[in-house]
Amino acid sequence: MFGTIGHIRVRDGHEPALNELMEDWSVAIRPRVPGSFLQLYGRSVDRPGETVFVALAENEATYRQLAELPEQDAWYRRLLEHIEREPEWEDVELDYAGE
């Protein structure tokens, strides 16, 4: 799988809006991504106030296709309204070693 790990700091009082934005992504954008996709987000244990999210597509081509969707860009611009600064990004290629 290929994707990104993002680190953000949510503005005070914007947590409900961020949760709604994540739900909007699942409904409006996720169906446009072919194949498997994993989306996780939560709070960092070691960095108080930081939210971490992981977004993984089944391969790099699919991930890049998602990144180029106008709807994804519009969603990202809405995200910026709720965070203190630009996200820190870490692109990753990961393998799943499940049971």
C-alpha cells in the first residue's frame, strides 16, 4: 500500500468540524478511489495536541490519482481552515502483515 502519514494541530474548538470533515471525505471522496483504501486518524500519545492520520491506497498510482482529484483539493482546503498550520507529511509504502 502507498500513502501518507500526516501530522496536524487542530485549532481550539474545531475538533467537531474536523470529525465532520473526515466523515464528509468518507462519503464524498472515498467512493471515487478504486480498490482498497485505509483511512485512520487519532491523537498522538507523545505529542499532546497533535492529530495523526494515515491514508493508504492499494498502490502509488491510485494514491496519486486521488491526490489529483479536484474534490480532494477542495477537501484539503477545507481542512486548512481547521488546523493551525500546514500538515507535516510523510509519504510511505507499507505492507500489511495481518493474521
